[in-house]
Amino acid sequence: MPYYASAEQVMRDRSEYARKGISRGRSVAVLTYADGILFIAENPSSTLHKIGEIYDRIGFAAVGRYSEFESLRVAGVRLADVRGYSYNRRDVTGRVVANAYAQTLGSIFTEQMKPFEVELCVADVGQTPETDQLYRLTFDGSVFDEPDFVVMGGQADVVTGHLRESFRAGMGLADALAAGVKALSAVSASTQANGGGHEQLPAEQLEVAVLDRRRPKRSFRRITGAALRGLLAADQTADDAVTGESPAEAAADTTEHAASQPAPGTPPGLGDPAAPDTAGGAQADGPA
């Protein structure tokens, strides 16, 4: 007998298949700040980028299957180049690119057996913060216009909740980066492996880029190496200023506290801070 399934069941199965593939990827956050739009992705690879440039003032971010969203990125670059050459560079907007992606993803979802396991964000930086545009596109071609930030992939709902608590309109670059990294760090795979602590992701595991509205033409630039580490360190310095304690003081307090405690298994009376010789011997015999 021929195989039959209702159209509703087929679409439901395709949606579930695509969502599972996207949820296995690491999250990406795209958020606005005072001077443009910031892209942050948890990506340890230095060559397989999840963030890219489409045109002069248009950026791209994606999660899911790399080969699929990379083909979409290349198609978007070609579309923007052809349209800008045929008409005018000002005719290439984020809305045009997002609509083209929506048509492509919708056709693939309805006509092919396997949908694309991707979720995209098309960002268009304007002359003022009020004219910035963020478009989120799902695997079935749906388009959503997001006002302040977009989170995709992984545990997007959890990351969105953390980011909503710390996000403020008009933040500087360092503050926006700190908010995004902390939100991603809260649910990162490395953090979960370390027992669920909220340790900040290091610069080596981050891919960061911006659309800087202050640049005259091509606004896209990546933030890597010493520049990225400097921004992350600036945020840590700000946290220390709020607590009123420097890293050196914190380390000294920790060392002093450890020295004042008796080593594990030390008999009563040994390791007493009042007896420096005895305490020194007990501490030397204990674990480091």
C-alpha cells in the first residue's frame, strides 16, 4: 500500500526535526548598543564563523548546521552585490535581504523532504539607534522584527531571560559585551561541565563582531585578540570597582584565609594561628 501522511503531520515532523537540530548548537546573541549592533557567539573555532558581513551596513548571524547557513550567507552576499550594482547601494537594506531569506527558507521547508536546520539574524545598522533593525528568521521562513536583542540556538529562552535582566538601551560597547557574555556563560556547555557555576566564557571561546554606525561605509568589523580581552578585562575591572576590592586584594584575602585554616586531618591544637611554628609545619604537610 502507498505510504500516506497528512500535510499537518508532515509539517509537524519537519518542524520538530529542525528544532532539535538547532537546539544542539551553541547560542548566539545579537544586541544593540549606543554606537551600533553587537554580535556575540560561543564559537571556539577560529575559521568556521557563525557571524559575517552581508553588505556595507548589514550583518549576519546564524546557528544550526554550518554548511546550510554558510550557503545562505553566500547567497545573501551575492544578492546584495547584484542589487547594489544594478540600482543603488542605498537600495540594499536589511529588510530586502531578510525577505529573500524568508522566501528561500519557506520554499525549502514546504517543498523538500528535509528542512534547513538553521536560524538566522539579519541586522541593519542605521544612522541613529532608533533606525537599527534586527530580523530573526526561523527554519520555516517566518520573519520577526526584534526591537532590542535577538538570541538564537541552544537554550535560547534561558539566555533571553538572563539578557533581559541586564540589558539597557544605550549601553556602551563594553557594557553590552559584558551583558551578552554573562547571559551566554550562564548556560554554556563548559559551565555545565564544571558543575553549573556561572564562570565567564574566555575570549578564546567567543566570536565577537560589531556594526559600528560611526564608520563611514563598511561598518562591520571583528573584535579579536587583545582588543576582545581588553574589553572583557574592562568589565571585570568595573565589577571590582563596584565591590571595592581589587584582584590583588581578593587573592591576598583568599591566601590569608587558607593559611589560617588547619590542614585536613590535623589534630586539635595544631594549625592554630596563635602558634606560627606549629601552624607552618602543619600547613606544609597538608595539601596545596
